[in-house]
Amino acid sequence: MSKHNANDLEEMTEMKTYQPVRDDSSIPNRYDVLMNVINSIRHLECTPTFVGNRNQAMHEYHEQMILEQQQHHPNNEGDRDYTFINFAYGMVFYHGFHRLFTTHPMAMEAISRARGRHLDWVSFGSNVGTETFYAALTWNLNSVGYDVLCALVDHSKIFRKEYHLEEKTNFHCMDALDSDLSNGGVIWIDNQSWDEHLTNKIYTKLTNDAIPGSLIIEYAMSDYHAGTNLVLGNSLDLVGCAKLEVSWDNNAGTTVSMFQKRESKYTGNYYDWSDYGILLRKKLKNIRLMVDDYRRSSESNSAGEIDILKGPLTILSKNKNEEEEEEVDMMAELLYLE
């Protein structure tokens, strides 16, 4: 067994331990159900008709959008006819998905908040339901998927019924632009290959509809091949990025960006106290995350002292349009913020 395969096996064993196991061994626990769902999805992907049916659904959607455009939006103001690359299909592997939400501080916090406040997991471009099922069966979150290809949504609904997941999952053959985000705590956007104009419309929707504090995870902003015309807006803060193992690149994987919806828009005005509150909370939160990460990773410091706060930290600041190094006592800064 290769070192890579051994590491994967060890990680899968840890994931199984993470799942709650029932006392009655005759009743499958959620991990077992999840593995069955994944096996069914992979079996579906390997059937000879799956790719052909997906391509047919793609063309049917294209023809439907052209017809609706001609009938209802002759001036192209409601254009929903996306290029075929938008429908590229791939799978996010569970071990990387699980690692993201059990190791990255912001992702972990988002799952805890969603569970504590009974918020939803929302997938844009849910395909046959992969990430939606992941979220429902790993964290018992109410999980909702949206996709414009009804043929893929039909497969999601079959799995939903087959594995008795009607109470925890729901799937809609619907454009993500028409989705309901009123209770979305974590929003997963499968936009690796989406048109820029569509991604920008999604960013606008998130600005208008996502609830404050919700975490958005998406591909486009960190994609090396993404264009330069993406406009994130002024309501989403970049809070992290992570590597993710995916089927379309088994070696390098891909990168996802994580954004958090602000409580209010950042205006950039010097005397705007809401801006001050946003920046203050962000700075305090970042210091706290840094300290927590350091404490967890510092196994050699038996006294529990946080060395990083003892000495000065070099940061860059702007002074008369020139970058200068400024020495900052992090302990004093932390006490001052509190």
C-alpha cells in the first residue's frame, strides 16, 4: 500500500470514529448511510447512459432558455442562457470535504453556528446531491440543493428517497439566482467553471439575500483561470482558503475561497462608526484565532505560555504612501482591544 493510500485509509478511519454510532448494530449509523450514498453516486457516474443523459439535459436547458428569452426578455435583461462549460461535472471527494470542515477555524465555526442556530446548508449547482448529502449525514444539517439540470435533480431525489433522507434534504430544479437564502448558514457554490456574468450575479444575490455571519465557500475567486471581471462587492469578507481534493484534478486538487457575510456594508468613510465596529471585531477575532491556533500547535510549551504575544511583531503600515515597518506589542494590543 502506498503512503498516499495509507494516509487516506487512516483519515477515513478517523472520520468513521467521528460519526455517532448507535447501540443497535442492526441500524446503520449515518456514516454507513453516507458511504452507501457515495457508492450509489459513483455507480451512477459509471453507467453508460449517465453522461449521455446529462449532455441531453444540457442541450434541453439551452433550448428552453433561448425560448424563454425570446418570449419574455427580448432585450437580454434576464439572460439565463449559460455556456455549456457551466455544466461541467465532477465530484468533491469526502475525505477532503471532511478535513476542510474539521480543521479550518472559520469552517468549523460556521458548522457549529449552523447546528446551534438550526441554519441550513445550501448548495448552488448541487448536481446529483453530493455535498448536500455530505452535510446532512455528517452534521445532521437541514441541507438544500439547487441545480438547473432537472435530470440531475431527479437523481438526487431518488437517492433522497432510497436512503430515507426526506426530513434532512431537499432538492430543487431551479436557478440559484432564484434560491431562498433566508436561513442559509453555510452556502456552497460549485462555480469552478461558471460564466463570469453568472458568478457576479451570484455575488450580488449573496450581498442582498445572505444572512449576516453566513459562510460562503466557492471556487471562482481563487481559480487561476478565472477572469479579471469578477466583482465581489462590499458585503463579503475573505476569511480563508483551502485545498480540496476533486475528481477533475487528482494530483493538484483545487482551491476554494471562504467569505463571510458582514453585518453591514463597509463604506470606507472615516467617520462611519459601523465601519469602525466591523474592523474592530475583525481584528479582535483574527488575533483570537491566531492565539487559538498557536496554542493548539504548540505541544512543546508545557507551561501553556503564548510566546508569540511576548515579543514585538513586525507588520506593514501605510505612512505618507510609503510602506514602513512598525513594531507592535501584541500583548498590549490584545489588552487594549478587550
